[in-house]
Amino acid sequence: MTSARRVLVVEDEAIVAIFLEELLTDLGHEVTGVVSRLEEAMARANDQNFDFAILDVHLAGEDVFPFADAIAKRGIPFVFTTGLGNDVIPERLRDRPTLQKPFRPEEFSRAIAALVT
């Protein structure tokens, strides 16, 4: 396993956020926060307390892409999660890993391992 990293979870569905927290903890990572709204995420865009992020594409009717752009500029890796398919992701961000909901823990584990190695 890779070394533990600090993770920010950006997810508006409470049950999914709990699931992600459990998966990340099982993988040995530390969840430093969970935010459920774009405004909350943007307030954390310059935080130094996370090494990578898990980003739900749609947060309470808003797209997460402004936050994705902000952390991409800082070189912080992230994984998108969505139930809507890759075509909702802007072309400029389609090179980022994306997990289609619902995903299995094994898929998540592989995506995270690839992200942090």
C-alpha cells in the first residue's frame, strides 16, 4: 500500500460521503474534511490540509468544476464521481480519473492507488 494521505471529500449525499470516508479509512488515508456544497469547497480551495480530493460532479444542483479547476492549478490530484457519465465533465477536465456511480470498493481502491502513486 502507498503511504497515508490526507483527503478532502466533496459529496452532497450523506450516505455516499460516509461510504467514501469508510473506504478511505480502510485504505489507510485520513479524511480531513467532508463538504457538501460548492461554496464550502471553494472556501477550502487554498487549504494546505489535504493531499488529494474526491469530487462529486454535482453538489446540490451546482457543478464542482470551479473547485476542480482551483485545486488542479495547485497540482492537487482528484477523482470525480458521477452517476451521469463522462460527457457532463468539461473537456478540459476529462483527463482526470472518473468513477461512475455506483462503483464497487475495488474500483475505488484501484482509482485511489493510481492517483496517489
